[in-house]
Amino acid sequence: MATIKDVARRAGVAISTVSAVINRSAPVSDDVILRVQDAIREIGYVQHSAAKALRSGNSRLIGVIVPDITNPHFSTVARVAEKVCMEAGYMTFVYNTGEDADQEMRILQMMRMQRVAGLILISTRSDAAHGARLMSEINVPTVFLGSYVEEAPFDMITLDEDRASHLAVDYLLGLGHRDVAVISGRAGVSTNEERLNACRRAFAEHGLELRDDRIIPANFSQQQAYDGALALLAAKDRPTAIFALSNMMTIGVMRALLSLKLSCPGDVSLIGIDDFEWPEIMNPPISVVAQPIVAMTECAIRTLLDQITSKKDPVGHRTMFPPELIIRASCAPVGR
Amino acid sequence: MATIKDVARRAGVAISTVSAVINRSAPVSDDVILRVQDAIREIGYVQHSAAKALRSGNSRLIGVIVPDITNPHFSTVARVAEKVCMEAGYMTFVYNTGEDADQEMRILQMMRMQRVAGLILISTRSDAAHGARLMSEINVPTVFLGSYVEEAPFDMITLDEDRASHLAVDYLLGLGHRDVAVISGRAGVSTNEERLNACRRAFAEHGLELRDDRIIPANFSQQQAYDGALALLAAKDRPTAIFALSNMMTIGVMRALLSLKLSCPGDVSLIGIDDFEWPEIMNPPISVVAQPIVAMTECAIRTLLDQITSKKDPVGHRTMFPPELIIRASCAPVGR
DNA sequence: TTGCAGGCACGAAACGTTTCGAATAGAACA
DNA sequence: TGTTCTATTCGAAACGTTTCGTGCCTGCAA
């Protein structure tokens, strides 16, 4: 492939002059600019990012690490990240951890090889041990999105998880439900811990208690939520309402309801966190606590780019976005 | 960051020896291997991909270009591509065209800058003019997935589109439907043209005709399918069945049906191409012609890697995968 | 006419690797 | 002991850029 040297020869100028034209990094006469541009067009020259990155020490690459791109929530993150980064002249590297901490580390290692300029990280664990591993592997500006990790003092963009759970629980209790089960995500992930603790608080504020046996662990997995809900709902003391702490788990519960031929909201009310794109085609349309994921992602990227250009250390600052309760048809007053 | 030079100094060997150890590219004594490995660990050395790519002329990067990662069909492609490539020691660059040919070209340009070793391309147009532009921009092994482009003689992995449409049309006609509307994708995309032409043929084989005014263009867009279906279904001569040529358009039709309070399959039968992940939570579960997208993607990547390593020119060979008719609850005999 | 500043263009070094021909050391053989 | 071979190890060039110190011209002021 043609190199900058070929362009220089063709345009009859020095290599450094071509570089100056391409990057507008030094004044060049109009005449020369034109000659260089013509030469570039004629021989079809395209910059070699690797060479540029090597010499300039700037890859202009952003790593985006998500649990699973197949989840619409995360594919939206990927899409928005790509767009915002591209506008700023960066390329994104989107990778899936599959909720596996070792895979997360492997990906971080790859990101390091690529010398990414920054990282958007939706981590699979939040404990201090994981944080320590993270800190030893990450040496670029990083922003957590949706969750955060102990001992890893990066900036974080999250939902107001406390309010999210309160919105759902208050709504359910307000409908008269007293026996509510919570389908919980992966233990040890901040997102889940915060949502769960907020549930407990919300119950307590109503003078009620969220019993441990009404917390069904499902690891954010659709299948595990299905299995857990199946057992829960088949028992004769089934709850009157279920609150699922993430979109995939909400779907799992819905499937369990359907396979047991239980009516929703007739027999059991259901509410989840994270909105669905076409709720009306579901049976029934599910009420949810939605998070403004597009705005959150934009904010995360902006924060990251800011940190990259300003070169100032992150302060571990947390920005919270407000959740929104969207009432549809999956919850009814108890005993109806 | 530490470089290979630091490792060499620390281990007391030459740079080239360190390289030999890292890449197992030349025989090195066990003693030295150990010393080098220790040194690498101690100073936390990580290879610099850009430098490696520059010198070796091999980026070990694969570009994956999809219309919209937000569509579950394509996020599956991305996920599978990432996995298979990673196993082969390649990294993937996933990018969205947003169904825009100019954006597609811009992305190709970026891919070229990155000197990707190969490309998986789901193109937004199939015409010869687009093919010509493509050929002028692409200079690496490329495999088309799902669609192909005229005048761009790369290998292609697709569904057996003819059979896919036949499966759906034969099923509908077999149920007695005579007035069937087809929601069509973007004109000029091979996938859509083939599906549409196969529809016409299938009708003809039954001695029927698919009238042009029963072909509703919707550009593969959910919203356009919704709008089109709304107009179609609000008219007093509405069809008794609808065949939507892609997953998003099927959803659009479903929404139209619901918003008009039309019963499916009572009033109108509906079938689509592409399966849904949790059909049972839809109302009703929609019958579809499914494509084996995971296997297709794996095949595409394998074909590509093969071409990259064998360095032989593509022959424009087409591999077709069989569709599968999955009957659920959205189609009923006519007049019921 | 001379001196000087400023605007442009140039050349060479450096970024971190891989690669390949050459050098070295020890072993085996005569 | 000298020679040849083998098994390692080394050194330097090259990949395609950017960057920065130099130097050449031109024009303007004195």
C-alpha cells in the first residue's frame, strides 16, 4: 500500500510536509497543500494508524467492555459509544465479558496491548479483590458505567439505584401487595447490591420486611430467573407480586408465569428494572423502572474524553441519573 | 510503559531474543526463556500491538460491519464473530452503518487505516455502483454475510432465501389465504430482492399473483413497517395475511395490528423471517422462518480466516444455509 | 544596499517491534 | 590440536509515522 513517502515523492515535497498537510499541524502554502492533496487522491493513500499511534503515542482508541452485547441494554451502550467517539475522532473496541471476571481480565490485557486511550467498563464484579486486579491491569483513564468497583477510584455514571428500587417497591406496596418476591442479579455487583438494599429499606419504610427467602438469586440471567420464578410460583405460598432487578430477569419471570399459565397481573403482578423497546407486543405490556441509558452512555463517554484530554486524575466522582416509573399493564391491586 | 528493550536489559539478553521467546519464533534455551519470562512478569511488560503490526505488516484485526448492533440478529453476529476471532488470535472491530451507504464507506476507510486483515461485511446496498465503490475501497479478504453486492466478487454466506420465502408463502397459501401482503425491506439489497422475487415465484407456482400494491416497502425499518401496515390494515380491503421479510418489520406489523385492535391470527395472520429470542412472551407468539445465524456467522469467520491465511483470491463462492419454518400461533386458516 | 524577521520546507531521529544474516561457544570428530 | 557442525544468541535494519531543530527565501525596515 502507498505510504506517506510515496505521496511526498509524487507531490515533490518532503515527508514532513505531507504530514503537516494531513494533520494541519504546521503552516503550509496553499500551492503545496493542493499538490499534496492531489497526490493523496491519485495514489489512494490512507494513513497507517499503527504507525501513527506508535510514533505519536496516541492510539485514539477507546475500549468499551460490556457483559453481553446481545442484551439490548448493552447494545444501546455500544451504539451510542460508537457514535459519540467517532464524532470526537476516536474508534471504539467493543468487547463482551460474558459476566466472567477472568474473561474481563483477558480483555483488559488485550486493551492494554492496543494501548487504548481510555476505557468504558461495565464490570462483572464490584469487590475489593477485583478492584485490586483491575488497578494492576488498567493504566488509562477509565469510567464505570452502571456499576462500580471497590478500591478502583474511577469516575462512575450510574442510575440512582436507591430511587429506582423505591419507585418499584412503593408502587407495588401502594397497590396493596404484602408478599413480594425480588429476583436478584449477581451477588457482588454494585448495581445489584444497591438495588437490593434499597428494596429492603423501602420495605422497612412501610413497616414491612423483605424476607431473605423472598429474594431469589438469578445472576442477571434470563434462564436462572425463569428457573427461580418457576419454583417460586409453583409453591402454594406464591407471592402476589414480583420485582425483577433487570430486563433479562424480567423476561425470565414472564416466561415462568406463562408456562405455569398464571395470569399477569391477575394472579401475580410483575415489574422490572430496564425498559423494553416494544412493550406493547408483550403479553401483557410490562411496567418497568426505566433508566436513561442513552444519556448515561453519552455522559460516560464525555467524561472519559474529558479525562483523556485534560490528563487530570479521576476523583472517583459519581454521577447519578434519575430512573422513571413507567406504568403499563403488568401490575394490579392485590386480591383482585 | 515498559518496552521489550526494558525486558531485554532486565533479563540480560538481546532484544531479538526476547522477541523470540514471546513469539516462540526461534529456539531459545530453557534457562533464557525462564529469565525472560521472569523479567516480563516483574516489570509488567505488555506487547505494543501497533509496533508489532507496523513491523510485521499484520494487524491481526478483523472488521465486522453490520447495519445496527441494536438489532438482536446483528448483535448475535457480533458476539459470535468476537468469540471465533478471539480463539484464532484476532481482535474484532464491530461497526454500525445505520443502513447508510456513505457511513459504510466512512467505516471502510477507517478499517483501511487500521489495516484490518479481513472484513465481514453486511452491506447496505447490492447494486453494481455500490460494488464499484466497495472494490475501490477494499483491499483485504472480505466475506459477505447475509447479503452480497454486484460486481464485488467476494465469498458470501447467506440464507437459502428462495426456500425461506417459499416456506412462508406455501404455508400461508396452504392455510387458504389468497390476499397476502408482503412487507418488504430496502430495495436494492440482495437479501430483500431475493426474498421478494421468491415470493412472486411462490405465488405463481400456486397459480396466483403477488400484486405490486400488496408489496409494502418498509426499508427493514420497524417504524416504516408499522406505518405501512397501519395504512394497509385500516383500508377496508385489508389482506387476510401478512408476510414480513425481516424481524424488525415483523414487530412493526405486530404493533400496527395491536394498535388497530385487530386480532392475530383471528383477523389477520402474520409470519416473518428471522426468529425471536423469547417468542412466548409475545402476544401472540409469532410464526417465523428462522435462519441459523450462529452457524452462518461461524462459517463466515472461518471462511475469512481461511482466506487470510491461504492468501488465495476469493472466487465469489456462495454458501447457503437452510431456513426453518417455525409454526407458532400467529397464523390461522383463512375465514375462521 | 544591508540586516533581520517570519513563513515555509526540509531532514533526521525516534516510536517498539520483527526479522534475518552474522557471530559465538561448545561439542564432536579426525 | 585443529576443524567442522550445531545450537543459541546477537545486532542492525526496517516498518510508516510524527516531531523538532535547521536552513532557505522573501519582504520589509533602516
